[in-house]
Amino acid sequence: MSAENPGRKIGGILLEVKHISLRFGGVKALTDISFDVREHEVRAIIGPNGAGKSSMLNCINGVYTPQEGQISFRGQTFSHMNSRQVAEMGVARTFQNLALFKGMSVLDNIMTGRNLRMKTNLFQQAIRWGAAEREESEHREFVEKIIDFLEIQAYRKTPVGRLPYGLQKRVDLGRALAMEPQLLLLDEPMAGMNVEEKQDMSRFILDVNDEYGTTIVLIEHDMGVVMDISDRVVVLDYGKKIGDGTPAEVRANPEVISAYLGTSH
């Protein structure tokens, strides 16, 4: 399901990153980075440790404010947005280090992703009366569909902290999907997983892209996974862009080979 598959239906530009530079004191995390993300594609960001990949995601979803450059989403250009504004526009994110509520059930963790969609106030939600009760029922129904989609029905009432790591990652994906994002940012969704868990997560990412129509940007170190599921790949090294194109183009790029892939690839 990569860009080399002619059956892929990729749309127009959804997100455009323009000349982004980010510094922390005297340290340059990102230098003049530009790339775009098209609707319905799976766009990978790769590079060695310290290349600036997570910093780039943090700029996109409003955690960091770059000193230079702009980001456009659906034709609207911003020099800065906070994380809530980004979420309200339809951008969701999973994190490299899980930030789930370990004592809460799978269902309740995924329900937290519906907060932005809830129109009743906290008092109404607390007493679960009238409109709040109807609204919660509708949101729970939506969340149950995500649970079915991610094949975690057997764990829906289980506290997340009791689940294996691979299933916790799936719950984290479910919580992001509960926001109904147009753009989903995945920060190393397969870190720490075994081969079978990676295969499962790869399948779910492709299914999210295909069935939900969600555009995906992901950071991933497993090059086999990146080459298998990505439509296009952007490569960072020491905060600079050194490659951008289809998996085949990136795989053949001498600068990428020398900086990241290594001659064995």
C-alpha cells in the first residue's frame, strides 16, 4: 500500500511545512525544513536519533513554536498554534512514551479522546442527566466501534496498566482515533514491539488510512515497516532535510544511505 501502488488515491495538499527552524538556546533542532503532506497518504519522517523528528511533530501540533517558518493546514497558514487549537482543527497525536491513564479501563481511556466533541458542561456530565446522558451514550457507541475496529473487545473493561505493551499502544491509537482526526501524527507507534505486534500495528495503521480516510504522518525507526506502509518519506539528519520522495527514491538516495540506512541496506 505504498506510493508505488498505482491504486492509491492521494488528494491535494493537506499540511504544508514551510522553512521551519527551531532552536533551543544555541542548539539548532531544525533548520529550514519544508515538506508537504497530501490527503489520504501515509507520510513517514525518518532519521537517526537526534535528527529532529519528534521536534518536527511538536511544531506541527503546537507543542513548540518555531522561531522561523510557517505551517499551513487546509490552506490556513499559522506561525503559531497551541495544542488545543490544533486538536480542534482535526489533528490528533500519539506519543512515543505512553500517556495513558493506567488505572482506568480501555473504554474509559478511549472515551477521553471524545472530550473535544462533548457539548454539555462538566456539571451536566457529572450528574449524567438529560442531554448529557444522551450525549455520553452516543460517544460510548462511537468508542465501542473503535474498540471493535482495533480488535480489543476482550479488554474493554480491563485497566490499561494490566495490558501488554503492544495492546497499550493500540489503546493509545484508539484514543487518538476517538478525536476523529483528519490528520493523525504517530510518534514511533511500534517502538518496543516484537515482530508480531509490529505486523498488527502496521495493519491497523493501513486500515485507519484506508477505512477512516485518515491522513497519517509517522515517525518510525523500523525501515522495513517504513518502506512497506509509506507513500512518501522525508529524511532528517541533524535537523536538516536530506531526502524526500517515495520509499524507492529515498532508498536509492546516496546521502540517505550514508547518513542513515548504511551500506548493508
